[in-house]
Amino acid sequence: MAESALARLPFCRSEKPSFKGLSGWVFEQTIHSCLLNELNGSGIHTKIEEQAKLGGRTTADLLIGASAAIEIKARGLFAPNAADKC
């Protein structure tokens, strides 16, 4: 029931919301929505995939087309060697 209510939020781009922490999920959905609106407004129509597998256990929060992956952090720091794990 809560997932269907979250899916109806104006900024939600997921058909089936999936999240570990609500604040992080809301932040990711907001970034996804704003990015999609900006791209579409610029005449760029591409698919944005959530929690995209990049290989092994590596995932990206958003994969824009096949050319850009975004990891979104609501708070905290990335590990100093995070880029080396990709």
C-alpha cells in the first residue's frame, strides 16, 4: 500500500518503488525527475535506468542511456577508493 502511494507522487519515476531508506529514495527520485525534465526540455529523449548493473556487484543509481552513470549520495562521503572499484 505504501509503495503504491509513493508511486503516485509527482516526482516518482518508478513503477514499483524500491528503497532501503526513504530519504535516499526520495532524493534519487527527485534527481531522476529533474534530470529527465531537463533532458526532455532540451529535446534529448533517452532512457534513464534505476539501480543499473554495471558488472559484478557494481550498480549505479541512474544510468543515462548507455553513456553516463550517476551515483547519488544524500549525505556522507564516498570511500576514497570508490572509483577504483568500478
